[in-house]
Amino acid sequence: MATIELKNVRKRFGAHEVVHGIDLVIADREFMAFVGPSGCGKSTLLRMIAGLEEVSEGEVLIDGLPAQNVPPSKRGLAMVFQSYALYPHMTVAENMSFSLRLAGVPREERDQKVRSVARILEMEPLLDRKPRQLSGGQLQRVAIGRAMVRQPKAFLLDEPLSNLDAALQAQMRLELVRLHRELNTTMVYVTHDQLEAMTMADRIVVLNDGRVEQMGSPLELYQNPATLFVAGFIGTPKMNFLDVEVKAASAESLTLAFSNGASLSVLPPAERLTAGERVKLGVRPEHVALEQDGELPGEIDVLEHLGPRAYLHARLADGTRLVAQAPGDTPVRAGDRVAFRIHPEAAHLFDGSGRALGRSGPGAGG
């Protein structure tokens, strides 16, 4: 088991700084995900924890002890990469036990550990096979098993599911959650796929350009994004954003004007706004209703049918794109002229810098 702490960690490649002073504590037995777009620094951060990248400034502590001068093999951590990196001439059992053999672990003990891990991963029938005889999901389980036999303090996983198809990704997400529960150990998971982070992690760190945009539980990030970036990154489809102007403001109500002259009244945020200010209104697709007398008329461009629900991708009169969630049997087609109504209690407001202006009302579902 391991607690991992980062104190003002920075990483520079020459004069270019790619990780900017990150402070973070990963609790013992926690499943934490680093998520963000390509180039945001998430894999670099993971590699600094593992010892595969040097820390330019700051400290990495494992169980309270500085780790900068500790080589990767001595940190008690195990990494699982996007690439399986299995030896093609070795069997599954030999691949899984290879690191133990290098460490001089006796054969009988190696075999016992491999069998124990194979039982947990439901891989016992595969132990005598070669990698070329395995599916993508089986190869990934072998890579995870190879890390497990070392009995590490923590697992560091760098986009391990990226090479799998959608069905296998969904299956492996469930298996990793089950594995975390059974092993009861610390896991740090890097992904660009916010769906993976949302469905697996206890807490998520959203990174943007080498900085932490927000950290919290999946539900907290979904319901209360702190910035425009987090609001747009977390959630599928992403949050809708509309430019609005403050028409009237009081202690009890905030009236927002759309470009077509329609208005929407919401509860005011904690920050005081005045008439004439321009802000960005955010609302998730499930809080946009298809209504005949809605305040936002538009035309449906694309209709996504997903069984019990459908996503209506529309273009408003001013060209703004809007996505609404509707029941799967909603009788509309591409090209239909429709109107939408926003649920005011679920509205989010962001200022010109992209910072969230508090919540627009108690109990809003984000």
C-alpha cells in the first residue's frame, strides 16, 4: 500500500516547462485518474512518480519518504503501459514471472505467485500460450498480471486500454475496477478518455497545459466544474455554451438575454453581476428540453439514436450549436424546425476568463 505526494513538482525540457508546480496527495488505496488532452503533461507526471523522468524541481514522496534519488526498480511501484511489451517467444507464465526471475526469486515461489495472479485475472487456461495466441484483452491482462506478481505498493497505468476496441475497453474498465477492489491497493491511471476516468476513479485530476484545472470526485467535476475547460472536457456529449448578456440583476434573480432577444431567469451566482455584462451560459444536454414554445428556435442537423435516448444536434438562428438529450422514440428528424428550453436550475455561468461564477441554484444537476 502507498501514499504518493507531489510537492511543487515541475518538469522542464530545456527552457520549456511542461509541468508547472503541481501539488497533489494520492491517498493510500485510492484510485486516482489523471485526465486531459494530448500534451497536457499527464504521462510526464506519471513517469516522474515512477522515476522514469527526472523531476526538475519539487519533491515526490512515497509513503512520506523522498523518492527523487531512488531508482525506479526500488520505488515499489509497477507500471502498465499502452504497449503490452510482451516477449513473443515466452509463454504467458514466463512473461508474468520474468521480473521475478531477474530478481532471483526461486522457481517454486515464482510459479505460486503466477498461479495466484492468474486465478484473480481468470487467466489460468492461458498460462501455456504464447502472446500471438491471445486477444487484445487477454494481452492486456497479461501485462497487468506481470505487474501484479511483483506485489507493488501502487500501480501506475498509462493509457492501458487505448489499443483495445470499444467493447473490450468497456469490459476491461469493469475488470480494473474489480481488480482495484480485490487488491485494495493504490492505483494511478492516466487517460485522455474522460469516460474511463469518470467510470473508474475515486478522484480525478483534470490537467490542462501542465497545470491542475480541477481535482475532485467524478460527480463533483460533472456537477460543479470550476472552469470552462473542465465543463467542456468532462461529459459526453460535452456541455453546451451560449453567449448571453446580463439584462437585469438583483439579489433574487439574474435575467440573461440571448442573441435572439429571448431571456432566461436564473438564481444569481455568488459574484455580483451588473446589467450589460457578457457571460457564458453552460448547460448539459440532459437539461435542454425540446418544447414547442421554447425560447431557442433552431434546426436539427444530426440525430443520434442510442436506444433509450437520442441526442439532437441543432443549429440555432445565430449559428450556435446546441445538443439536447431526448427519449429515443422522440418523433423528430434531421431538418426539422424545433425549439428548445433550458432548465434554469441547471445553468452554469462563466466569466470572460473561463472561471465558473458559483452555482446558479441549489440542487442543480450540472
